[in-house]
Amino acid sequence: MFMKGLQGAIDIHVHSSPSIFPRSVNDFELAKQAKEAGMRAIVLKAHEESTVSRAQLVSKVVEGIEVYGSLVLNEYVGGLNPYAVDMAIQQGAKLIWMPTGSAKHHLDHYGGKSDYKEQKSTIRLLPQKGITILSEDGKLLPVVYDIIDLIKGSGAVLATGHLSPLETKILTQTAISRGVEKVLVAHPDLKINKMDLSLQIELVRMGAYVEKSMLTLMPLWKSIEPDELVAGMRQIGIEKCILQTDFGQANHPSPTEGYGHFVQILLEQGMDEKEIEQMACVNPAELLGLT
């Protein structure tokens, strides 16, 4: 049964060190803890670099759990850089994220800062202008089409990052119409890029999955109440929601502990084990192409 620990669960969005931000665990500690909890897989995410090579190294040391990498298209990898995307996909990246801390929408939210008021970087970050995927006339930039076409047919997931709701809608619609098989809407309940439930439902009807994140319930990051989160999941459709923690922040429990707390909160809000298993195990496995 799934609820014996976190048996079979997958965290597709989790942070560890090395990182430009203080983290609660390093890559190896994260993998070991997830394995001990009975989890099936984790996907490492870093705002500053590809984690594909890191994941491959961890996989050779920590057996019994699947560890995958991803790429975030922030300025540190050249921003909207098709070369970085192509290399990451060929090396085995499971997710290609649109900009997070380098997104114009993110910088606007934090008054021009590329880190977070809730969590400061441990190193100096150069000032950034902010990346948008849209031209002045509101159309996708040509380079975004190049990135979409590289992801199409690759098995990788196109994830939306910290784009604005409008950017997210245009990107999702275009990517799916051009044949991208898997699109993931990043934490649409988080205050950074919070979007109406009606838009989340619209994106799911286009074919996207949506993340549902433990981070959105944490005190410093509080963006939604647990009962509202659960009600939204059911309106969207359990089969299109994916649980993740977005944990790794040094002032939070470890990601694995956080996942356990998330499951407990959902149970307390009236969700049953089958619903949780669908969002924690089945949906992320389908998204990642795991048999």
C-alpha cells in the first residue's frame, strides 16, 4: 500500500545542495532519505545549473531509487538557450523549466531581485533585466519555438517556471499545438506566479499537468489554505495534478519529511489514499515516462 511510508511516491520538484541558496540536504542525503522513505524517484532542480550530471553521479552511489536531473533556463545557463536545452535533453534531462529567478515576472514580483525575500542567496547575484518569452506585440519569441521543437518528441517535459499567467497560457497552448506531449504548469498556487483556478482548469483541458506544492502551505510562502488547495485539485481533476514539495530550503524540514507532512495534510482534508496515490505515484510516473 502507498501509505506505508511514501512507498512509490515521486517528487518531481526538489532542491538540494550544492546551490546558490542555503539547503537542508545535499544531493546524496536527499536521495538516501527518499530511498529510506520508500520513494520511487526524485528530480533535482537547481536555479543556476543543469542537474543532469549530478543526478547521474548520485544514481551510481545511492542505489534503489531513481534520480533524475532537469534544466532551468535562467541567465546562468544563457537564458532561453536552445544549445543548453539540446545538451540537457541528450544527457537525459527529464524536465526543461522556463526561467525562474531570471523571469521578468519573478523580478517584478520581488522588486527587481532575482532571489527571494523569503530566502536570500548565499553568493552575489549580478543584476538582471528579466527574461520574458513574449515580444512587445505579445507573441512568442522565435527562440521559444526552437526550444519547443527540441523538447517535442524527446520524452522531456516542458515546465513553465516563474512566468506570468499570460505567458504560461500562451506557451502551453503553443507547445501542445506544436506537438509537445508533456507540459507541466509550475506551482500555480504559489504567490510568485499565482493564477486563477479557472485558468488552471483551462490549461489542463489543453492537456497540461499542474503542480500542487507543499511549499504553498508553509508560513513564509503561504499562498493558499489547505481546504482551498484540495477543493481546487478536485475541480481540476485528480488525474492531472502532481504532488511535489519544492522543498530544500534550509529553514524547512527535509524534502522527504515535507512530503510526508503534505500527505498527512491532504488526508486530514478528506482526501483518500487512492487520490493521493494517483497524484504522488501514478501521475508523476506518467509525466516522467517511467514504466
